[in-house]
Amino acid sequence: MNQEQQFGMECTEFEALLTEAVEGALGEGQMQRFRAHAATCPVCATSLAEATAGYQQLRSLEQVELPATLMHNILVATTGVEPASAPTEVRVHQSWMQRMEAWLRPVLAPVLQPRMAGALAMAFFSITLIVNLLGIDIRHPDSIGSGITHTYFSTKSRIVRYYDSMKIVYELQAGVRELRSLLPEESSQPEPQPKEQQEKKDKNNKDISVQPQPEERQRNQNYAQQSGKAQLASYTPSQSAPPYFIAERNRRRTA
Amino acid sequence: MGCFASIRVGYAPTLQLISEAQEGRLAVPTQSSGAEGRDEQHQSAALLRRCVAGDAAAWAEIIQLHSRRIYSICYRFTGSQDDAQDLAQEVFIRIYRTLKSYDGSRGSFTTWITTVTRNLLVDHYRSRKNERLTDSLDASPSGNEDALTLGERLPDVSPGPESHMRRKDRQKMVQAALGRLSPELREAVILRDLQELDYREIAVILKVPEGTVKSRINRGRTELGRVLQRTYRQA
């Protein structure tokens, strides 16, 4: 009884002190009275328990994550100016490659598009091929002139050698033709002989024996064909004249 | 925030809670009216003078100092990141427009910017009154007494060894329970237990007496604890 009178607390006072009590901000004396009342009053004890639980749950909430764009959006919305990047970032020393890239980017912007990639690739390969053919070594830029000159003269010498070789070949062929022309030409005119013989026979002998004459003609024609075929089959550029030389020779003789 | 022991309310004696509070296991909100608060006030005053003079860097610094706190208040009150972003942006727009009219004698800059935030939140709440969920956690959706109530359908989170997912679930649950409080109780517990403002400052912001502030804080904490206790018990 005496203790209650000394430390007695009404529920209204208990409720008034509840906020600080949950936070642990009450003094020692007040905490004793507060504790004593909670031990005797179930309603207040329940209030204390629930308030403490709610307070703990609130304090357990983690710090809210700030959106990355919030500050930027606020700056734009208030000042209307896009926040500039830190001056130190702009003034970082750039290498000559970076400076050149920054200078070329606006110039090459119309070209550096996906649809131009195929054309650029073809151009690159064409240039590479030409450079390779010209014998240019891009690793040594100072030797480009000498490289081109060397390539020119080497190509020229190859062409000259080729035509010189061809000239020798043609001269040899001409010589062979001359030699052949000196040889008896038995198979040079197979077709006219059977015909001439046949005409003579027709003139001299009116009794035409159909069977031997056509056979002979046919045989001669066959021989002519065979000789022509043999001639054609045995033709090689190194041994006899090419067909156009035979045709030329025949034309000259007939002329 | 300190380290709290896992207390199962309803099982542990009430006196144990009081003793733990006395031992300091329950964190005491820091008072912003101390030396640290005065330093912050001086810093803000200097920045404001530079802002009024046209220093853009000073304004950016003010945003950097207060944006997290303002966004946090908006997010905890609305429960929506998008709404919180829009509202925080609007707060700074209003502050920027009325910088010259700010009078340091009427209160600190923190109080001023928090007041603007609170007013915007109330306006936002009223404008979305019809979209607000008004069902209590004890009401069943279909009216059937045997149907599961909203409180029973909260995610099952039981105390114990907390994995990352359980902690996240608990965070979401507490945020959801906070959203169920009435706006008056919600703003009171946010400003006191999350923003750690003192009662006098909260009274200026809410334009109510300090006694009313404490009463609202008590009721907010009690209601929140009751809802979450019921959820844990049912789990």
C-alpha cells in the first residue's frame, strides 16, 4: 500500500510516458513507477508490449535506396540545366589517338553506319589486294616508292622475257615449216587427186564401172580423211605447224 | 539503428522489455537539437545564402544533403518508388521557387523542407483517396466469415534464422503494415522512429501540440505492433 502510494501511477500518466519508456528515455525513478504499474495493470502491459514491438519493427527497417537518377532529375526540374560532368573528368589528358578519334568521329559519322560496313569491307580488301600486288610494304612507309619501282621493273622484265620466249618459239616453228615445205607433199592434197583421177577416168573410159570407181574414190576419200585425221592427231606445236599455218600455206599455194 | 534482440511479444514477460529498454538495447533516437543539429543548421544557412546569391553548386549541395531524407519520407509514406520520386522532385521544385522567401528565424531549414514534404504528402493522399485501400486487415474480401482475412493472407514470415529472402519479406511486410495506418499515425511514426526528429520539431511540422504528437506516435506503434504480432502468431 505504501509502495503504491509512493510509486503509484495512473493509466493516463502511464500512457503519457509510454513513448519515452519504449525509447528508454525515462529516468530511473520514473522507470520504477512505470514498471510497477505495468506489472499490475494488464491493459497497460499489453499496450507497452505492442508499442515496443511496433517500435522495434520500425527501427528494423533498412535505409531506403536512393534512385540513381533522382538528383539529376531534380537539378533539371529546378534549374532547367543538365548537370555538367565534373570538370576534372573533362580535363583528363587525352592521348593523340583519343584526340584524333574525337576529331574524326563527326567527319566519319555518315560513313560509320551498319549499311556501309559491307562497302567498307570490300574497299578494304580491294586496297589490300592492290597494295599486295604492287609490292608495297606498309610496315615501311619510306620504301613505298622504291617498292613500286621494283615491282614495275620486275613485271616489265617478266613480260619481256615472255615475249622473247614466244619469239624464239615462233622462229623455230617457222623453220620447221620451211623444212616441211621442202619435203614431198604426198598427203598434202588428198582430196583433189581422187577427184582428178576420177575425172580423168571418166573422160578416158566411158565404161564406168560403178563399183570400183566409187570404191576407189571412197577409199581415197577415206585415205584423205584418214590422212587428215592422222595429220590432225599427230599435230603438236613443237613438231609440226599449227592448223592455222597449214591453212595459210594452202591459201598461199592456191593463190 | 542498433542491435535488437528477437523478442517474441506475448511470450516474454513485460518486465523484460522494460529492463531491455533501460539497458539501452532499444535504440534511443538521437536528438537533432544537439550540437550536431546546430552545425547542420549553420551549414544549411550558409548554403542557402549562396543559393540566393545565384551559386548553382550550393543548390546542388543542398539537394545532395537532403534528397535521401526527403525521398525516404515520401517512400515510407506512399509505399511506391515512382510516387516517392515524383513527390521528392516536387518538394525541391517548391523549395527552389521559394528560396528567397525562406526566413531562418521561423525555424531550421530541415524543419522547413520537411514541412513542405509533409504538406505535399497530405495533398497527394487526399488526391488519391478513392484509390486508397480502405479494407482493414481483419475484413474478409468476400464477406464470408470462414474466408481468410487480409491479415491471414499476409506472407508467412516466422522469426528465426533470417536469410536474405526472409529479411526482404519482413521489410516488405513492415512497409505494408505501415501503409495500413491512418495518415496521421503514419506520418507521426515516420518522423519520429525513422527520421529521428524531436517532438518539438514534429509538433511544428504537423501543426499540433507535442502531447498530440506523442499520442499519435503511441497509437501508431501500438497498432503496427498489434498487426504484426497477429501475423507472426498465425504463421
